[in-house]
Amino acid sequence: MAKATPRATPASRALDKAGIAYAMVAYAYDAEAPRIGLQAADALGVEPGCILKTLMAAVDGQPVCLLVASDKEVAMKRVASAMGGKAAAMLKPPEAERITGYHVGGISPFGAKRRVPVLIDEGSLADRPEIHVNGGGRGLQLRLATTDLVAALQAQVVVLAEQ
């Protein structure tokens, strides 16, 4: 079930400023869903691999944003390796919220308060011309070209998912 037309968010404003085409798509967010990305895919009627979840981690204490398909899990050793570090761990929700300015469940890789490096799982892009990422609010996704996603975030595309 779709919601009313969503309002602009810091994420959508960042894409507007960069001149990147996107579609903002609202859906009925279920805070009780065990895996929000999978719930979003179901609500939007798309494959789970089309929705990239935004995760916030730290490598040797430095924050990093991770994008991986909603149906995959991140291997922290791969994250540390990709950043040239020794250890990686997920950030606690309050820390992720402080860095991004977004609430957990609505963290977008665009328009965060603090710019951090972005890693995107190579296998999650899997020849997809378009991809969905969180739009900066619970129940809000941005659909955009995969090439625009990578370029706008100046992201490093590497293998992050567990095999």
C-alpha cells in the first residue's frame, strides 16, 4: 500500500543539488518487521536484491557507510580489508544516528550530516540498471540508476557480502 506523496528529505535534496534523476517511492513501513529491507521489497513488489540496505560500521574506529542487498549479510572481515584496516564492527544505533542525522530504519547514504566513505557490495549491483536505497525516512525509498548511485557517492564497489 503506497503512502501519500512524500516530502523532500536531506537525501532527496542532495540528489536534486547533484542533478541526479530519481524517483521517491513511499511504502507502508512496518517497524516490527524482522528485516526492514525485505519488508520494503515486499511492500514495493520488487526483488529483495533490488533494495540496498544502508548499514553504518566503523573500521579501526572510523565510520563507514555500507550498502548491500537486503537479502545478503555483510562479512566484517571484508569491510576491514576494503578499508585497509584491521577490525570492523557495526555502529550502535545512537552513534549511527548522530553521524548521519537520520533515525535507524531511515538512514540514507545521501544527505548525511557527516560525509563518510561508502562501500557498495559488488554482487548486490549484479547488472541492475536501477536500484533502491533509503530516502532518508522510514517507509521511503529512492530509485535511481546504479551508475548514478556509485558516482554520486564516490563509492568503492567491492565484495562485502558473505559467500
